[in-house]
Amino acid sequence: MSKKIVIVGGVAAGPKAACHLKRLQPGWDITIVDMDSLISYGGCGIPYYVCGDVSDESELRSTSFHMVRDVDFFENAKGVHVLTRTKALAIDRQNKKVKVENLDSGEQQELEYDKLMLSTGARPFVLPINGADLDGVFTIANLHKAIEIKKRISTGQVGKAVVIGGGAIGVEMAEALTDLWGIETALIEFMPQLLPRIVDWQFAAMLKTHLQEKDVAVYTSEGATEIVGNEEGKVVAVKTPERTLEADLVIMAAGVRPRSELAAEAGLSVAPWGGIVVNDRLQTTDPDIYAGGDCIATTNLVTGKETYAPLGSLANREGRIVGDNMAGTVTTMKGVVGSFIMKAFDRCIGATGITYEAAVAEGFDADYALTAPSDRAHFYPGEAIAVFQLVFDKRTRRVLGMQGFGLMNDSISARIDAAAVMISKDATIEDFMLAEMAYAPPFSAAIDSINAAAFVADNICAGRLRKLDMDRFLAWMDDFSTEPDWMALDIRHPLEAGPFVEKFGKENWAAVPYAEVRKRYEEIPEDRTMIILCDAGTRSYEVQVFLDHVGRKNTLVLSGGVNVIRRIGVDWYPE
């Protein structure tokens, strides 16, 4: 028997649910309602459209076989009705009707449904500051605004830009403005680091350094207090407590909030922060109404707590789950681990699970293994350093998260993806140690980066490795008097260690090459805490084990070694 399906929202989750359901139930009557004239586009591709990697906006709305996903496409190719420029005003749950209004004609009508889906998405958060409504201030809300931004840039109207917000969209937009167009761009972030709550500070610092190397001015711990306009109502500057930044264009990328008003007004359960509450079949508190995409609350599989994950990839998967369940095939979604990856000029940064900082805040007995291995076999041309961090619970040995930073290639994404699957299944350090990763010298080292990080975690849990956190080391480097009994033991080649000894003095920096430690260990002071450092930390651990064996247990290994220090961008590094 045919059923009537109404879907409110036509960007990602809604169209996916409609098309999947139509394949499962070809005879059902399915209607998508959306306020915009442009539907079913890849919103995550907007920064790449602005920068020119994607040449035309229609490509963001096209299928892989180059058909534009417009009203005619859905009607003719998919058999799905679409009402664009149509707003859903109210849901009559008792009579199963949705009241809608055409935004152009003002005409209202009621759409009957047997099953209803809400995929109303999210709206950008607009900072409550003066000047937010000036000409030249944009949020990344939809494709129309992206088209206007690119038009202004391509016609020479923008020489200086300010991006407010150091999350993923903010960083991507800062790159887009700088890379192709050469616009003088500043990025400001209220929190002390970029990508707050997504990565730990070391990874944010490496990202910040790379952005600065690419001529993006980055100001963290600074919030926008005012956007300044001229007499014509056009933006000219952004003020923070520390400075005034000139701007012809301002991108406000301060996060998004769920569009859940329709659900709340219909009496459906909505979280205090706005996410529509759903069960693992993505049903709302009304079993005939489903929800998916950026408007819903979901569960973090690591913490077990309610979370928000506005990602296009999740929205598409949620759309399929809704389609299955509407058709009578029980399919569940237990939650998310929060996988994330992004490009920033020549670098790639990714994460899955939770950060070390979040793990501590959640009450885990948390620690982390920070490693800096080669991204492929050390002898293969093009080999480069990739930095990884494995976050784990020392008591249960459960892995809680993984982060990576490296060149813009496959090395980070492959490890983050593998880690995401394992973390979603409550994997332990042992699971990561034994994970079988595909190996060939062009793709990885024989000991994969995932395995290597887990080996370090295992050594930490077993007490074989005593490490020093990078933040404590950097604090000491800023002021040796804070830890007067510490001394660096540099086991790198003399040509690498020599400049450090010369700059910081033999009283603070000792140098004994790795290959000579066994015969020269008696030269190492016994009355100081020796901070062993090498490039990545692997040789430092070996030296610590040996020194323990001969009774010299006054050592700590610097996690990540000099490879991480160089990428963080400290000002004391010898030229």
C-alpha cells in the first residue's frame, strides 16, 4: 500500500533519505520541502569553491555522473517531488499534516503524511556584536552567500579579509582567501587555540605555525568585539581587545546551532542546547516522525554522553538509516566517535574520538602517546614526518582518541579512519598494537604508525617509559630556573646537538650521541634529572631503558622529540 512521506529539509540527510526510500518503496509518494531555491549541495565543499579548487557552484550540486541535483532531477530521475522556496510552518501531529508556505507567492497548503522526516539542518551562529549586519559581513550559511563572496573576490573588491572563528570552517576559509586570491587575511579565535575541543594544543600549535608560514595572520585568545563600518554601511575593520584589523570582507565562522524550532513547537523532545532528541533508529519522541542531519542530538560513543556532530558525511548516513526504518527495515545508529579531517595548505590535520584534555575532564585515567614517525618507509622517496597522538585510559587500556598532523597526503587519513573504526568498537591498546594495516614502502613503514603509537602507549602503561609532556618541557625552556635540577640530554648527531649546546650552555644541555651512550654513560650527570631527546622519541626510550639497567634512573623522555618542537614553532630554536 502506498504511503505519503514528507521530508522537511533538502540539503544532505533529506535527499539521501528520499532517494534511498524510493529505491526501497518505488510506489510511495515522497515530497521534499526546502526554503531555498538551491538544494542537495555539498556544503562542506564551499571553501574549495571559494578558493577555486571547485570551479563552478554547479559542481557542488552535481552527481558523480555530472547531473545537477535540481527540482527536475529529483522529479524525473528519482521520482521524488520537491517544493523549493517553501517553508514548513507547523506540524499537526494529531492529523498528520505539515502546514507549508510558498515564500514567493505566500500561498499556504497542508501536506498529509504517514511518515515525516525533519532534516532542517543548522544555522550559523551570528556573534551579538555591533556591525554584524554590515555589507561585506558573511556567514557560510548557504550556497548563495558563497557565490556572492566569490563574486566580490573575483571582481577585485576584496584586498583584506578577517575570518572570525578558528574552527574547521574558519581555517578552511582563511586558506581559501589566501591561497588562490592572495588576499591579506587574518584569522581570530576567542579560545587559546585553533580547533578547540577537536584537537589538543600541540596539534593546534602545529596548524597555527603552518598557517603563519603561509602568510595568514593568526590571533588566538582574541575575540571580535566590534565590526566597524563606513558611512555607506560597508565593513572596513574588525576590532578585538588587542588590535584593529582592516577588512573589506569579514567571514563569521563562529559555529552553528541546530534548526529545531519546528520540532520544539510540535512538542517533540529537544535538548536544552537545541538538538532534536532521537533514538537509535532516528525516531523522535513521535514514532512517525524521524530526524537526521545537523539538527539532531546524538551520542558520543567514547563518553556515552549526548553530543552534536554537524557533518555532511554523518548526515548522509543518517538519511539512509531513516529511509531504511521508514520502509520497515530496522537499522540503527548507536552514535559517533567524532571523526574529523581537513586540509590546510600543504598540511593535513585529523582526529577521532576525544582529546586528552577532554578525557581528563570526563574523569578517565587518561594519558597519551605522542609520536613523530615517518609517514612511509624511511628509504622511500618523498618520506616525511607525521605526528600522531594516541589517547588512552591507563586503567582499562581502552583507546579514547587519536590525532594526526602531516603532509597533505594519505598518511593521516588512513590512520584516522582505521582508528575511528576501532575506537567505535571499544578497542584497547592491544587491538591497536596488533592492527593489521596494508603495507608497502610507498604507503607506510613496516611498523605502521598506528602500531607504533600503541607500542608507546603500552610502554607507558607498563611503567617502562617515563615521559615528559611537551608543555612542561617548553615551560622549562622559557625559564630554566623553574626546574633547576633538570638538564637536557641530546642524543642526536653532534651536528644537530651542537648548536643547542652552544646556545643554552653545557650546564643546561649535554650531548652524547645515541651510538656512544653505552660506552660514555658515566659522563652523564647523576645529580640532575636528564631530559632525553632525539628526533622522534624512539631512540630516547632505548637510552632510558639502558640507563635504567645500569642504575641511572634519573631520566625522562621528551614525547615527540625535536620533530614536534620544530613543527610547533618555538622562537628559541637555533638557526
